Amino acid sequence: MSMTQYDINVRQGLPEEMQLLLREYPRDAWPDHPNFATSIRNWMGAHGMFRQLAELIVTDTQALLDKASDPTRYASRLGHFGNLLVRNLHGHHGWEDHRFFPELEAADGRFARGLEMLESDHLEMDQRLESFTRASNRYLQLMDLSPKDAEAEIGAIQKAGEGIERFLERHLSDEEDLVVPILLHHKMRG
């Protein structure tokens, strides 16, 4: 089975063969499970923050497109929240790829392909973040140099932001559905 079969742009949830432990530990039962540790809750909290930041960027950009927001205020928020999203996602995914996923694979090698799939998602996310950063930086620079010309960049920011938001929803759900059951089953991170 090749990684292309797990392409995030076409998959509709965690692939069936990776749901072995998810069937035993369904999502709605996680918070009440005795092995659902604070560290798991915090990790999932970071995921919630990423979802919120992506949504905020898309909402703010749509408000600007609808002429319901001030461009200077938008630029300030885009610089702040865009930086938070990009910087924190890179750090989070780097930690997962280099420390967390190897720990999980060592605990339960049955899910190595699933963890590889998630790492592949991270590579695609890097490309999406790069497109968003490029469009956002261009907008912010033009706000200083030629505010009238900055408006032409808003569509690219919105497209990149919406892509990140959709991507995160699929990726983070798949990641949680694979990882949390492993943590619960092996009593890890407690």
C-alpha cells in the first residue's frame, strides 16, 4: 500500500486499517477513560487552538473582503495571529515528527504506517503554510508601501487560509483518532 492512498486531499477520515484501537476506544469515551491524562488533554487543546486560529484568520479575511473591517486593523491581526498559527504549527509538528511519533511507534509498531501518513500530512501542511506566509507577508509589506495595491493580495490570503482550515480539520481529526487510542491502550503520557 502506498502513501498516495492516504492522500489527505482525498481521504475521508482515518483509513479503516488504522482504526483498530479507535473501535476499542471511541472518541466519545476518551474524556472519561482513566488513562486520559492531562498531557493528552493539553495536546488536544493545542489542536483546538490551531483550529481556532485558522478560523479566525479566515473570518477576519472574509470581513475585509466584505468591507466590514478596517485594513489597518486587519493587517495588525493578520501579522499577530498568522504568526502564531505558522510558528506554533511548525513547532508542534516538528515535536510530533521527531519525538512523539517515534515514541508511539516504539510502543505499538502496528501503527507505523499511520504515523508515516501523519508525517506526510505535515509536509503538505508546510507547503500550505508557506503559501499563506508568502501572501500574508506581501499584503503586510504593501500596506506599508502602497496600501491601495495591498488589496490585490487579500484573495490569495483567503484561499490559503481556507485551505489551511480544511486541511487542519481533516489532519487533526485523523491524528487524534490514531494517537489517542494508542496512548489510552498503552497507558502512556499519564
